[in-house]
Amino acid sequence: MRRSLFAAVLAAVALATMPAAAQDARGEASLDKIVAGRTVGSPVNCINLRDIRSTEIVDDTAIVYRMNNGTLFVNRPGSGSILDRDDILVTRTIGTRLCRIDIVNLIDRGSRMPSGSLSLGDFVPYSRLPRTRS
């Protein structure tokens, strides 16, 4: 038991002291897995709130919005390095759309304390490739 606790603490320390470039590469690799097998489209300024099925934070990289029609919209905020998958996204919008200028507040899931805020960037769509018949 002590050995596994020590290993967990050691892994957490290694992750916390990981160089920024390695953290960025890890986030990009995670995002690549999420959008694998999809085609990228032209960025848009806004998406409809009612069409968002779920969101996912990719550490230090992006927010992925999964839409009801299967499209993924990837948003890379300017200060994406503060993104943590354990954060809760809190957005206040005027109207029915989420847009590139909207501010997202981040709340730490464990402590329920604010952990930062960021402004959204463009929303880049990733659609599924059409299936080919053989």
C-alpha cells in the first residue's frame, strides 16, 4: 500500500514539473485522438447553444464542443494553458449562441473555487468522413 501511494505521489510530482513543451505535446496528442477520422472545416465565430450535446476540456489546449449532429467544434482560447479537465466551464451569454468573444469562467471541481477565466477563440468544425461503400 505504501509503495503504491509513493508511486502515485511520484507520478503527480513528475506531471506537475513536466516542461511546458511536453504538456503542450500531450494536449495536442489528446486532441488528435479526439478528432481522428474527421475532416476540418472553416472556422466560425459562433455556435448555437441548443445544439451542444457535451463539452470536453483538453488539458492546456482546447475546449471540444460535441454537437447533436455529430460535428465537433474545437475552440482554442488565447489562454488555453490554464485549461484543466477537472475544471467546470461557466459561461454567461446574451442570446442563444456561444461566440468567439464570450468569456468562460473556470471553477475548480474539487474546491468549487474560481480558477481563472478566458475568452473564446474561433470554433473550428470537425465532421465525420463520409462512409465509402465497398
